[in-house]
Amino acid sequence: MQKSYIIALDQGTTSSRALLLNQEGTILGIVQKEFKQIFPKSGWVEHDPVEILESQLGVFSKLIKAHNIAAKEIKAIGITNQRETTIVWDRHTGKPVYNAIVWQDKRTADICEHMTQSGLKEHVKKTTGLVIDSYFSGTKIKWILDHVQGAKTKAENGDLLFGTVDSWLVWNMTNRTDHITDYTNASRTLIYDIVNLKWDDKLLNFLGIPKSMLPEVKPSAYHFGDYELNGVKIPITGIAGDQQAALFGQACFKEGQAKNTYGTGCFMLMNTGEKPTFSKNGLLTTIAFGLEGKVTYALEGSIFIAGAAVQWLRDGLELIKDAKETEALADSVEGENPVYVVPAFAGLGAPYWDMYARGAVFGLTRDTGKAHLAKATLESLAYQTKDILKAMEDDSGIQLENLRVDGGACANNHIMQFQADILDTEVHRPKVIESTAMGAAFLAGIQIGLWKKEDIDQNRPMNRIFKPSFDRVKRKRLYGKWKKAVERTKGWEEI
Ligand code: ADP
């Protein structure tokens, strides 16, 4: 019997990865290659689009060679990618006119300022679900058209194409025929109307972006085109931006289901159903996925300092040698922790939005030791997550069903148990925490009829489910103290 495999391409910010899955959805192999980060000036971050493409195709080819897979055994390809990163290229030569401007790049702050001063804030929020920020693609496209010689004229003549990384990969993988993206990636561009599912004329006009540059936008499970390998056409049938792919990979298919990725920072997304919910708390509204003729929306919030606070314990305070040690240290504290760490090292994000806040430690007494500090630092990840989830519930009126977790710091049982306790919600840690790649693979597999959404939900083995154990009074007392600590960090820096 012929074997069937799915390949997930995970094009991230620092590396390109390819994952091989069998038809049971088990990961059989991963190949990864890092690529160059280019920092031409302070606040600028670029990648070489050709290196992105070559590294991605390189790991693909290495993976199938290593596992001795024939092209005809690969039934579909799913792509997930770093979001918002912007590439503009010449449709005739295939050459990028400039490096990829990466999501982290801040060079377009003044364009954003101009947008805000021109009164576009409300329009941007209601149309794109986003806030005006250099993070998103729109102002990066304008920067390229304004600064690369001849680019504007070429764009107006229809000679240039824009794409997020998924688009760039697909266009190249389909022999330069399919200029296409999916809803999740389009929803991060600052020029896409997530309500009416079309590019927004007002924003395109303001930024001077001709429509001819833009990719077609399709559902996340869709036949985007074929990648020809050794004479075999392999369909590309799944695309989603990395955070949305992780949400899908965590099988958050229903309203009220949410995932949190605990990395350097935290990225949280909650499925809010088929109508967009616009936040009163500064959260982003985004498309979670387009599937089976419907579009599902999500609220998105991020925490700047999460695992980074654990790094501070290790590198700043030198209290530990390895992040893992924090778990036993925190477990050694008996009873409630009187110490609170608010890691507002770079101000406070959602839902507080105070860039003048700075970090602080509260509740020190003569017997405070490093275990208290470690425990308080771990707890700060859980408290910050609760702040955002509360904002999401408040915005959407939807109650969180359970929290599905991934990312490096989700390995820490102390954080996870405290997370369940303080949220009063189960925390589900799956066996496979490759949620991003799994999401892309699931989308691709669903489109070719290999899998069904329902099967995926049922066949995700759990590593551990953390159940809440605090009573209401205790939870309220501890969270109340956290809120008090946060209040006292606000406005620390002089304006
Ligand atoms: P990123 O993708 O943002 O680089 P990762 O998902 O690799 O992050 O997670 C790494 C972060 O998680 C680091 O900030 C590290 O301090 C933290 N971390 C990793 N393992 C643990 C652990 N066992 N306990 C607490 N924090 C951890």
C-alpha cells in the first residue's frame, strides 16, 4: 500500500523548518535551518527573501531525503509563517526589490504617527481589527515604495507584487504563477478589511499601495497551487500565520477555546466565533481561520515579558543557572507567597497600556529568600495571562472553556498549576507542543480529505491536565494583591 505523508513548512523569524507527518498525524522528523538576521540600523530588522526561500526548500528536500520519501507519497503541504514580515518583488524577474522588512522593524513609526494624526485610528480598528503600529505590513510596503528607487512607478505600472512570507513562498513554489495568501495572513497587513473580507480602499489610498500588487486572499484550507517535485505535483492546501496556526494546532475550533504560548513573551489567542469582536481593552481582533466556507475570528493579546522574566532571574540576578531550577525552588515555598514580582521591565501592555510603568518587587520581609522571588516570578506569568484572558472575556462576553498551552516555559509544572488555580480553569498541556506546525499540517490534511476537524480534536493526546484547586476567596485575595502591585508600578518613569 502506498504511504501518505503531509509536510508542514514552518517559516519562522529565526529559522526555516520542515516537518514530516504520517497519516495518523504523528511527527516523524524535523529539519531546521537558521538564517541571517540583518540589522542595518537601530530598530531595523531585515531578512534576505532569497535566503528565506532557499532555506525553506533546503530543509524540505533534506527532510524527505533523510526519510527516503518519494514525491508521490507526499499528499499535501501546509505552510505556517512569521507574520507581518513584508516582501515586495518584481513579477517579471522574480527578484525582491528590497530585503524582507521583519515584523519587529520599527522604521515606519513616523508613517504610523502620520496615520494617527490623520484621524485613521477608529477606521483602522473597525476595519482591520488592529491598532496603528509599525508591526503590521501596510506601512512597511509604503516605506519600500517610497525609498527604493523607481519602485513607486513600477508598482503603479503593475510590475511589483507584495506578499507576506507565505505568499512569497507559494509564488515561487508554484513556478511564479499563484499570487495568493490566506485570511489569517491578510488580517495582519493593516490594509485588509476583516469584516467584509476585502482589501480596504481607504487605507490603500492613504498608503499609496496599488491594488495590482496584492495577493488574492483565500481560506486557510484551500488548494493554493502545486509544488512540482521530480515531476509530481504536490498540492499546497493549508496556510496560516504562526499564532493562528498554533491556535488551530491546539484544536481551538470553538468559541471560548484559547491557547497561550509561553515563550520569551506570551502570545494568547481566543476563538471568538463567526463575528469579529472589537476590544475595549486594546486587544487585537484577527481572523483565526477560514474553513468550510466560514470565517472564524479571534482576540489576540500578548505579554512582553514572560519567559524573559525567568531569564532575568538567571542572567540578571544570577539566582539560578537554568530556567528549569525555578520549578523546585518555587515548590519549596510553603503556603501562599507574600512576594509579588511585576515584570514591567518595558512598561505595561494589555490591558493596562502604561509605557511609564517599570518593574517592581512587593511584599519583601526579613525572611524573603530566593525561592520566594523565583515563585513570584513564575506566578507573574500566570497573573499576566489572567489579566489578558479577563479582558478577552470582558470584550467578547464569552467564558473561557479551558486554556491550551505550548511554548518553552509551559514545561514548568509550577507555572501551569498556578495558572489553573488563578484562572479557575483547566490548563491542558498536549504531548506534542509543536502546535504551529501541527496547525499548518491539519489545515492541509483537512483540505485533501485526509482528516476531519473532529478527529483532530479527539486524537490529541494530553501530557497533563492541570485542574484548579483554589477556592474563590483565596483566588480573589491573591489576584487582588496582584492588581494592587500592578497599580503601584504605574507611572514610575517621569513623563
Ligand atoms: P521563544 O520561542 O520566545 O524563543 P521558547 O518557547 O523557546 O521561547 O521558550 C523559552 C523561554 O521560556 C525562555 O525565556 C526561558 O526562560 C523560558 N523557559 C524555558 N524553560 C523553562 C522552565 N522549565 N521554567 C520556566 N521558564 C522556562
